[in-house]
Amino acid sequence: MTDPVDHEKAIEACTQAIESLPEDAVSYFQRAYHLAANGDLSSALDDLTRAISFGLDEPEVFSFRANILEALGRKDEAEDELRRSGENSRAFEDFYNRAVLAFQNNQYKRAINSFTKALKLNRESVRAWYGRGLCRHLHGDLEGALKDYSKTIKREPEHKDARRQRASIFAVLSQWEPCIRDWTVVVKSDPKNAEAYYKRGRAFRALGKLKKALGNFREALKYDNEIADAWFQSGVIHNHWGEHETAIECLDHSLSIRPVVGAYGARGLARYRAGDHEGALEDCSEALEIDEDALAYYIRGLIHEARVENEEALADFNRSIELDATNPAVFKSRSELRRLLSDYHGARDDLKRSEELSQ
């Protein structure tokens, strides 16, 4: 059994809230509820009137007033309140439908305006909060969208679409922990959702939690083995752990689905580390035919260096650094090569830069 509500204490708490914020419509509505439950219908009616005057003009408020008026024997007024409730409901649907139409025509600002008007009539509408959040999201207002998705989730905690969209914003903002929490809720309600596992895996990888990331990529691929990036990310993790043959298998899958520069470069690195220099060189060539890629130049430079083709190796290391000057391994390799070529000053500078990037 639950403890009965102490309406006197609740009334006192609402009164204190009203003293702090004299125009807080919600506090008046809440106090009205407790006053009515405590038998003080007249005071409850007064508070509902104040709540409406401060903007809380939702159908539920008018229905509550109608019930109190009927209990007080004021039946004509009760019928008027019910009519007002119905009018608000129809007005809400009108604004909501206008918003949906504007959304369908990619008129996001107009849709946001109509959703806002609908929400003034019914602030508990999950579909209106979500709809406005989606429009704000598409219009580029991430902060506003985040707030609206959160309002949606507050009213419907397992709202899968709101969780998905909010998680995507958290990812853009690199807020990985809340991103993971949202995808976890989606997974619990939909245990075979490949997208949720995959994107939760990306978040874990961003946090450096590679074992958890790989576990999520495996779950994603169990339900949809055509997610190229899940294969790619798995290959990168296995390569990082020195499991080069497994990495190559994963990257083979990734490339069979989507042959892109990054996957060729990653497989080239795995093949190089596994001792397959010819295979690595082929992957570098495939990558560079598509586009210039820092990793492909680096791997090709390593192969040239192993073949004592030092000038070619130096040219590839130089181009790799021009494209991406954040990889400490490239600076370290160039430092060693420069030392062999008697460029001691350049070798010292590269080693220093490698150490700085590794910190």
C-alpha cells in the first residue's frame, strides 16, 4: 500500500512556490488539485481561474473546472467550460495539422510556429513536442531541438524516435555518456535494433572503451550484417589490438559493401603489419585512385622504406603529413628516415613533434 497524499502539506508547498513566482500557472493548477481533494472547491475554482489567466488554457484545465462547477451545482457554467475544453481541443488539432503540413513541405519555421501555438493549448502533447523538436533539429537549432526531445521523453520515457534524435545531437556535441544512455533505452525496448547497437558502439569507441564498442558492433551485425561502418570500426579495433588477420576479414566485409578510401587504407595497414606488403601496396593504390589519403601515403611510404627506396618513402611521408599533421607515427617514421639521410636537424624536429602529438 502507498501512503495517502498529505494535501495540507502539498497546499502549503504550492503556496510557497506561488509566493516565489506569483504568475506560475502550474503551481496554481497543482494547488487547485489539492484544494479540491481537501474539499475546498471554491478556492480550487479560484486557483484554476488564475492558472488559465496565466496561460494554462489546456483542455484538461477546463474539464477540471467543469467538474468543480458541477459539484458546486453550477451546471450551466459547467457545460460552458466543457464547451471551451472542446473548442481548445479542436484549435489544438487545427494548429497541429497546419504544423504537419508545413513540415511535409519543408517549411520548418512555419511548422515550428504552428507547433508552438498547438503546445500553448496542450502542453502535454507528446506528438507536438516531438514534432517541434524534429523541425528545430532540421532547421539547425540543436539547442531548441534538444529541449523539445527532452520534453517529449519526460512525458513518454520510451519514445524511441525522440531518444534516437536526441542521441544524434549528443553525438554531434561529443556528449557521449548521455548519447549512450539514450541508445541503451532504445536497445532495452527494441533488443534487435541494429542501428542502436551500432551507434552505441560508436559512442563507446569515442570514449576509448574499445571492448564495449566491439561488443556493440557485433550485436549490430548480428541483426544487420550490411552495416559497412560496423565492419570497418571492428577491423580498426582488431588492428589496434594486433589481431591483423581478424582485422583484414572485417575490412574485407566492409569493402564488399562500400569500397571507400578509409577502408582501403585501414586494410592496407593491417596487411602491412601482417607482412603482406604487396597486398598493402594494392590497397594503397586503390585508395589513392579514389582520393588522396594520408594513411595510404603513410603505408606506401613504409613499404618504400622497407625496400630502401628512401626518396620515394620521404615523398610519401611528406604528403601524408601535408594531408594530416596529427599522426605521431608518421612524424616518427620520417624522423628515422631523415636520420638515415643525414638530415639530423629535420630528424630532431620530427621526433620532437611526434612526442608532442603522443602526449
